[in-house]
Amino acid sequence: MWGGVREPLLLAGYDVVWVPDEGPDPSDEEVLAHPYREQRVLVSLDKDFGELAIFRNLPHCGIVRLVDLSVTQQAAAIAASVEKYGEDLATGGILTVELKRVRLRPGGNP
């Protein structure tokens, strides 16, 4: 997610944190752990976080990966995804969001 997407989400009432605002460049493991500690959904353009969650079984509170969406499409896609799949994300679901489709990998968190 590009930082310019933060403002429209904030204006829509979402509580948004952008990783570059949090300090020095963290490892991917820390990027995934930080929202987990704060009970947040991680939104990324990078598929590495889903792989960390799936193959290394690292805990998370849901992941939304955006694929080939323009900056102007990202905020709407994030809002729609969280609205529609919020319960799935809360149980560790992983969404891959493209322009014309959304794929859900259900989570196994209680």
C-alpha cells in the first residue's frame, strides 16, 4: 500500500498505520508481528507476508495483499475488503485482492 492511500482511509474512519512512519526499515517478520501485537490487519503489495504466515506459521490478524491496483483503486479495495471479509480476516484469513476478483485463504485462528 502506498502512503497516499492512508488519507482517504483515515477520512473514511479507518485507523491506519503506515510502516515507514514507524521508524527504521524493519524486517518482514517485524512488519507482520507489529500489526499482530496491535490486533490490526496488514495490507501490503508484497506476497512475502502471506508466505511467512502460511509456510512459517507466523501469527497475524489477517492479511490483505493488493495485486496490480492503481493508487486510486487501493483505498476503495481495502475498505471493501475489510467491510466484506472482516470476520475472515479476524480469524487469520488472507485475501488477495485484484481488480476483478478476490481470493480468500481462510485462517485457522480461534
